[in-house]
Amino acid sequence: MHEMSIAMSIVDAVVANAEKEGGVRISGVELLVGKLAGIEAESLKFCFSAATKGTIAEGAALVIGEPEGTGECGECGMRFPVTFYYAECPKCRSLRITIVSGEEFLIQTITIEEEGE
């Protein structure tokens, strides 16, 4: 389950950022994880909860946005939904498809609480 190593990396990154900003607690983290990123969102949520134990992010709410995959045809330019990396253009049947969304993996926001909040 590679989601645990991903969760640990996320926790390391958000904790380092929060401490750099003078935060004493992280109460929320928002991620963007595309449907084609190869990361199972529910597993990541479970692993995130475990990875935060004993850190300033323990108990933080994790929200994951999951954008759908979109491909663009290199022949006719049509954009269409894709669920896999290998797709055929529904308009011209070309296989020259470029994935333009759905591979995202970003930490969008971190909610940091400072001393006295």
C-alpha cells in the first residue's frame, strides 16, 4: 500500500510548513488527487489519520478533491472524459491522446492554528 508512504510525505510537508509559519496545530488539509493519479483516496484518508499520530497534525480533517480525467485528441483537438491512460477519440478514433487533467496531486491548503488560537 503506497498510500502510507504518500501520507507520511504529506504529513512531513504540512508539519514542516506549519512549524516554519509558527503554527502549533494543523486542523485541516485539502488535497487535489486526480482520478488518474494512481492513488486510492479512501486508503490515503485512512493512512493520513495514522501518519498524523503524535504530530501537530493529529486529528486534522483531510478533504480530497478528485478531478476526473480528461484527454485531448492530437488529431482533431476534441476534449473528452477518460478513465484510463490509453483512450480512443470518440470523434475521429485517433489514439494520439494527451491527458490534460486527472493526474493532479497537490496540497491545496493547510489550516494552521497559531499560539493563542
